[in-house]
Amino acid sequence: MPITTACNFGDVVLVRFPFTDQAGYKQRPAAVISNAAYQRNRADVILLAITSQIRPTLGFGEALTADWRGAGLLKPSVFKPILFTAEQSLLRKTLGTLSGADQQTLREVLQHILG
């Protein structure tokens, strides 16, 4: 069942996330990076990928989530520097909300990858 209310920056949602080659998609968690005002004025939401595939050495723009349980994630996870927009109707459900510290880490990831 899709989410029916506006999301906020730092919410963690379940969404069909497209592969970067557009060959398909995988249902995965993502962090909302657009704010509620953006979503009230648009039919879409801007998201950043979250993955539980943690490499021994984090790659460019990757950062660990500290309070993954509090965010509704099932396993330790990493912010992955892949951004995309999706219609709000495609968001399956809200899993949780990032802690204040993880929201700050998310802002740092965005600053790092976007400049």
C-alpha cells in the first residue's frame, strides 16, 4: 500500500529503485532527501539509495548509518551515492526516520557528492 502523506527529509522508505542501466529495479530502502514543502508542491520525491551490502572499504560518497535499527532497517546499512526521483505513489511504505546524527551524515554525503 503506497504512502499517503508527505515525507520529510530523513525518512526511510521502501521503493522500487531503478538500476542505473535502467534494465530493471529492486525493491530497497531509500532516504528521502527532499523536504515536505517540496513534496506538497510536486508529485515526486527525491531519494538516495541505502544498501546493506557493506564493502570493507567504503567507496566515494558512501557512509555507514549509525542507528540503522531506529531507522527501520533490517541490517547495518550504508548510504549509497545514487540519487533518483520517484512519484510519491511509488513509495511502498515508511520504514522509519533517520536519527539526528544519521541525518547529519546524510547531509554530509550530499555535500560530498554534490559539492
